[in-house]
Amino acid sequence: MDRFVIEGGVPLRGRVFISGSKNATLPLMAAALLGDGPTTLFNVPDLRDTRTMADVIRYLGADVRFEDHVMVIDPKGFQNAEAPYDMVRKMRASIYVMGPMIAKLGRARVSMPGGCAIGPRPIDLHLKGFSALGAKIDIEHGYVVAEAAKLHGAEFSLSGAAGSSVGATCNVLMAAVLAEGETVIHGAAREPEVCELIAFLRKMGAKIEGAGERVLRVTGVQSLHGTEHTIVADRIEAGTFMVAAAITGGDIIIDNAPLDHMDAVVSKLHEIGARVEQVPEGTRVWGNRENYSPTNIQTWTYPGFPTDMQAQFMALLSLVPGVSIIRETIYVDRFLHAAELNRMGANIQVLNGMATVVGVPKLSGAPVMASDLRASAALVLAGLAAEGTTIINRVYHIDRGYESIEKKLASLGGKVERVSDSAPDEPLALEP
Ligand code: EPZ
């Protein structure tokens, strides 16, 4: 089980390239199963999660070749309509294969994902959409069993208690594109990753209107063909590196930040007092912690402040004099990083989905435990700014969503070293 050893106190300087978006790649990999021919994806990030998804798709009978950030998926052998517990528990996004299974094979038997470190993670909205399209849904021994001789168009809402759902919108879209007739989805998610899936499905021959809006209109088609697509840069990785520059008082250039999708994150950095500016070489991010002010953050669905950046900003705000309030509205339990930050000297209180962050003059390095992907990122950021040595255990969490983050940080002058040992990486709990 690998761990990171971080020596803090070095302001990051230099240039960094952002990898392809994990959360755009995963639904596109599943959507490739809908085609009658092979699909090639370029700029695919080399992550635990993309490799896990490739294994899931191979298990279903398709052929997947992944080399040097290029992935070729040939769905010819796609016949297996079952995604077992052992696979789904490793990565919740495995449930993205349900839509293609139901649409192409007329059946699906997929393990319920269950909860994970950031919350209960229900899939009721996914199932609501599938049944509206005509699938018969049963829950048997921890599995969702779906049967649908033929899917038909329908009009329904996918808005839930926490607003729209990225996963449900993607999953149900992947079924609706091959359903007979018109489908209207109200309360659709508008995240850039959903828009990228829509663009990809349209390249395959799907008929979808309304990308980026709350209402999507789909006209079912008989079949879809394979295509080629280049994955957009990861807006959460880019945001994480912006915070890395801000928290260390550094000055970096991000070659390829998808700024069009980052308004909420950039405006929060400006509010705090960090600077983000488009320059000819890319996006320059710099700051001086002496000039920072506290701020309040409420996570929300896109284009609101992304929940996937909440932990990283908590690390930053823990060093900003004054009181900052963070409200988490998407995953109310997504605060496991607070206790670990407090072990480094932060002063954070969490109650009822809200964190009160009282800035402290310094953090001190300590051995800490990663609990989930973005919490791990927050601990890396805190370690980069802390005095002394921070040891982060179970970095397999961070390897799920960041490609070689320690190499990228080291290229910016960060003192981050990966230490491997023989213990297996097997996740102990259910994974987000
Ligand atoms: C996606 O998860 C992302 N994962 C998450 O990123 C991200 O945090 C989340 O969207 C929100 O932006 C991937 O794209 C692989 P949701 P997803 O369905 O689709 C509730 C990361 O760190 N809900 O939009 O699972 C749910 O409980 C990961 O990269 C239902 O109630 O999120 C939550 O409160 C973590 N019923 C809210 O909706 C459902 O059927 C948003 O969830 C589905 C969701």
C-alpha cells in the first residue's frame, strides 16, 4: 500500500499539464458499448478508475486496448449483462454500464453500489428513468435486475432531493438514445461531463437536444456507430492545482485549464485573494497567503461551486485568518478530511452538513489517513503548506482520480515522494 511523504513549505513554481477528465471518461467508456463498431478515445487519463472501468467493460465481453492515453473499445463481443458486486464495490461508476446493457441487450443485473466514504450514494433516480422507459426493475439479493424487451420514449424528471444527478442523467440518456420514440428528461444535470457525453453520443448518431439545459429531448434511433473523441481536460484536477499554487504562495502556469467550466472555482479564489489570469502560455495562478481573506462556500450542482473541490478549499481556508463557512449540499457527510486537517493543526468544526473553518497561522506535518479521492487531495495540499513532514497513507484513493500527482507536484518544486510497500492496495471499504 503506497504512501506519500511530503516536506512542506515550498512555494510551487513552474508549468503543469492537466490530464483528461476522469468524470467525462467513465460515462464515455460505457457509452462506447452502444456502438455497432469500435470507438477510439484520445487523452484518456491513466488512473485506477479508468483501468477499473476497462476491466468491467472487458468482463462484459467487449475488447478494450489502452496505451499511452489512447483507448480503443470494440463492443462486438458485448453480451454479458451482469456487473458483479466485487466490481461495483471497487468503483460506483461501474453502474454506468446499466444504460447500455438495457438498451442493447434488453436486460441488466448490476450490483447495487451501496454507500461509501462520502455518503449513501443511492441510485433511485437511475432506476426511475429506466422504468419510465419501459424496463421492469427488481431488487434481488443486493442486485438490480432490469428486463426490457424494447424501450419506449417517455417524459419524466430526474431531479432528486439534492437537485439534479450527473450519474442518473448519463445512465438514463444512454438508454433513451436507442428507445423507440421521443424522450423528454426534466431536471437533467448540466455538468460539463454530461455535455461531453451528449456531444459524444451525437457523434455516434444519437439525436439529443438541450445539452447544458435542465430539459433534454431525445429522439430514439435504431442503432449507433463507433466514433473518435478527445477527452476534455479535468476541471477538478485543474482546480486542485490552482489551490496548490494558492496554498503554497506559489506562482504556476497551467497549460490547459478548462477555464470555461471553472467560473465558480476561479471566482472563489479571487474572493480569497489568489490571482488567476489567462496569459499567452496558459493560465497563471499565484498568491500570497498574507493577502488572503476568509470566504463562505456552498456546494451546488453546476454551474454552482463543485462538491469535488470542497475538500481542497477547506485545506486552503484552514490557513486563512478569520472564519470561513463551508456548506456541503450534495453529500452532507463529505467532511472526513476535516478531522485529518485538524490533526495537522487546523481549527475546523463540522455540524449538520456545515464546516466552520477558523484560520490558523500554520499547519504542522503529521501522519494522516486518506479516506476518499478528494479528501486525499486536500491532505496533499495541506502537507505542501505545512511545516515539517506529512505522511499520507492509502494513496490508492488519490491514484483513482489523479494521474501521477506526485510527479506533477515534484515538477513544480513540491517535495512529494511516493513510498511503496508490499501490503496490498485492496480497498477496505466501499469506494465512491
Ligand atoms: C458524479 O457522481 C461524480 N462522479 C462525483 O465525483 C461528483 O461528486 C458528483 O457527480 C456530483 O457532481 C463521476 O462522475 C464518476 P450525482 P454521481 O448522481 O453521478 C443524489 C469524484 O470525486 N442522488 O450527481 O454519483 C446523490 O446522493 C466523484 O470525482 C440521488 O439521490 O453524483 C447526491 O446527493 C465523487 N439518487 C446527488 O444526488 C440517485 O439516483 C448528486 O449525485 C443519484 C444521486
